[in-house]
Amino acid sequence: MEITGYDFRENVAVHVMCDYIEREHGHRALQAPSLPTAGHNPPMSMMLAAVLAGLGTRSLAANIILHPRYGLLYYAALVTTLDLEPDHPLEEDVCPSKPCIQMYEKLGTTPCLASCPKGEGGCLDGALDEDGRISYSYYDRERCTSRSMNFGIGSIQKALVQITAEGDRERRQSMIYSDFFTQSLSSLSYYKESVAQCFECMRVCPVGMHERRLQ
Amino acid sequence: MTVSAAAARDRLAAMVERGGALAWGVADADAFDEAPEGFRPADLLPGARRVVVVGGSPPRAADWASPVHEHLETMGTSDRINSLGLKTAKFIEAEFGYYALFVPPGVRRGNRPFLSVALAAELAGCGSRSLAGPVLHPEYGLLFYSAVITTYPFPLTPPLAEPACPAPACVDMWEAEGETPCTRVCPLGDGGCLDGRIEDGRLVERRYDAARCTSRVYTHWIPGFQKGLELVLDQDDPEARKMVLYSSHFTKTLWSMTYAAQSQGQCWECMRVCPVGAEFRDKA
Ligand code: SF4
Ligand code: SF4
Ligand code: SF4
Ligand code: SF4
């Protein structure tokens, strides 16, 4: 899960759509930039775009936007001058789902919060109000990155800090050729987009569960 | 949706062939005994029953014809077969409702791939292992492969009855000269990587110096980066560090790791001379 991502395929779809709009309709269309440019922030939030376009709503699990049928999806967006009819945000929150509200009422937690609790070294915390809606949510992104993004740019940076700080030549050499560093480089090279999170919080989420359950 | 395994096989065949597969096959997930524990199909996907292998996207005839030796080493084509592998996994899940896991390229611990795609290709009857190393398809020779582990019980395709290597011409050459085209071009005893023995027209022994092949030919990719980084950090003088960091070798390494990505092929001199698939490497 941490190394097999699919998100760039949506970007390919967006390029095809941009070409279509520019060629067929003669309007401008650009792929909305989704990679971070400052800190963890991209120039435009795909999550906000997805919510405003009615594709899903923000969840207690790492703020992931959950689609009502599929749950976790990756999103890409295009910005265009074509005057398309806008969609509207969903009227009903996808998260928390009914079983999660019931669980919260009984146990004071939800499946995702229980899988990665802030108070026990995890990243998530949250609360529901009496109407069963999210009244507070907390996501420790830094901790999630260090816990779950073990293959990719973050881990290369982590390894480089250690390697460059190591004064002993032989120890440095063994760090450079270690499995961890080789895998990290391999992820930069092979997996590229696929450096996802551990998604234990999504594994237990009831939304989209039936789509994930096959034979 | 219920379809017979034979009908499912036909739909899968149509999909992968449309997607550009030159070869494909289905291996039994329980047949991976020679793979170490932790690197077998069921270790990656509990309940695994089959491994679907798709092969294709070899270097084109023009790639073989290029006089620039860096071309083959940097312009790989294997990413296309990986995208077909991903599509195949998605197709199996969406069409048949069974789990299908794309085997990621790249390595896990110990520099070992998640699953040996070469073994999967052999078991699925796409080709056989060669003296030079790659699994050779009997018609096309060198192909790249991608594998998908699935719980769907597709009908199996058996391993090849006759190995693709050694080709008849290589057997003749071995009998006359005690070597084959690939061992001649990269002989283990003379600074190269390959050696082997043929008996009764069959390959009975193969020796391959993987470390030497890596250091000789994977000059631009991850090993190149590691070598470069080691060199940089060994320099006390900041100017010398800067020189290594901006050197054309290090620059090429960074390009190859990011843009050219998985395309870091070997030098493939051993494949250039291989008779299997030779007609596909040649065009007017
Ligand atoms: S991805 Fe993993 S570490 Fe991050 S919030 Fe979810 S369960 Fe926690
Ligand atoms: S498990 Fe899913 S639906 Fe339930 S609270 Fe967490 S994110 Fe929301
Ligand atoms: S790829 Fe090149 S170095 Fe490696 S075995 Fe073949 S000819 Fe030798
Ligand atoms: S040249 Fe090709 S067919 Fe001949 S021995 Fe070498 S790998 Fe096998």
C-alpha cells in the first residue's frame, strides 16, 4: 500500500480533458497543479476542489475526501475558462457513516480514530456532536508522514540527513548501500507517484468497504 | 458477474493484446517453490491462486540500431509494460470481482524484487531463462514483463516444453567453438559477466556475475547515484564536492532516476547478438 499508488493516472485523464476543451471548444484549460510548492501545500487544493464539485466530503481520517460510494479516491483537477454548469457540494456528509456514529455513541471513537489514535502515538483525533456530525478533527500530518511514508522523497531526506552527518567513512558507505536507502531511491525512481500513506485508517473505514471486498 | 474461466481467459486475452502485450500467460501461484519465503505470490496477496504475466515493449529496432551506447542504457521501454500490468489488475477486479494485485517493479529488502517476474514469466510459459540472463520468448526474444497476482482461477498456461535458449545456431557454435554469441561478447573469464555449458543441445550450467554486470552497465541509475554520493561525501574540499555534484555523470544519474525512471536497462550487448528474436531487432 505504501508503494503502489495510482494517483498520477487521474492526472493523465486531466490532460486528455484539457486537450479536449482547448481543441474542441476553443477555451483555455490547465491542469491544476497538485504537488506541494511550499511546505505540504500545493498551489491549489485538490481536496477543496473535490468537495466543491460534489465528489465527496472531508473525513476524520487524515482529512481524506471520501466519495459516498467508493470512499478513498485520488483527485486531479483542471481549471478552465469554459463556462461549464457547476456541480454542488454534497448535501449529506459522507463521514461519519452510520456505523461510525453508532460506534462513537457507544465507545467514544470511530474505526479510523481507533486505528491511529493521537494519544497512543497515532495521528488522528476527533469528536462528533449530538447530531452525529464532525465537531472537531485533528490530523498530525508530520507524524503520519514519518510513520507511513517510508518509501519516497521523505525517506530519502531522512536518510540523507543521517548519511551526511555520519563522519565515519565505512559506516557512511554501509548506510548508502543499505536496503533502506536503496529502496527509498528505488521508490523515487520506480514508484514515483506511488508513495502513499499506510492507509490503515482507510482499511477500516466502512465507506466504500463493499467496493474493496472481492473474492 | 459469473463467467466461465475459459470465457474469462478470452476476455483477458483480448484486453492484454489490445493493450500491447506480445506475450502473456498464467502461472499457478503455488508453483513458486524456488522463490524464498516472503517473496511468493501468497505472501503478497493472501489466497493468491494465479499469476498473470504480460510481456512486451522490448527495445525497438531503431533503439538497437542507435550508435549512441547510452541510448539503450537510458531509454528503457519497460514502463509501458508496467502500465499494462496495472491496467490488467484493474480489469480483473472490475470485470470479474476478484482480487488482483499488480506486482510493483523495484525492490524490497535485500535488493530483491517483491516477486520474481522472470520466474513468473517462465512458469506462465512466456519464455525460458537464457544463458545471457533474460527470459527469452521463443519468437520475440527479449521482452519486458509485468505480473499480476490474483485470486481468480484463470486456466493455467504451462511452461514451455522446449526452452528458447540455446537457439540451434548457438548449439552449433558451442559444438564448434565452445562458446555462444552471448558468452563471446561478455566472457566471464575476460572481464565480462557470462559463462555456461551446453550438453546435448541443452543449457546445463550458467554463471553470471550480476555485480559486475551492474557495475559495468547500470552506470546511470540508483547504483550510479549511490556511487556518486559516496564520492561526494568522501571529499573534504567543498570545491571537489561541487565538481562531483555537477559532473555529467551525476547529472545523468539524476535524470535517469527521475525522468527515464525504470528504463535503466543493461547494455544488452549480450542480447544484441542473440539469434532469438533477431528478426525483430532489424528493420530497413
Ligand atoms: S495513513 Fe496511517 S499513519 Fe497516516 S493517519 Fe492513516 S493510519 Fe495514521
Ligand atoms: S471510519 Fe471512515 S466514515 Fe468512519 S469516521 Fe473514520 S473516515 Fe469517517
Ligand atoms: S548486459 Fe552487458 S554487461 Fe551485462 S551480461 Fe549482458 S553484455 Fe554483459
Ligand atoms: S545468444 Fe541467446 S540463445 Fe544463444 S546462448 Fe546466448 S542467450 Fe541463449
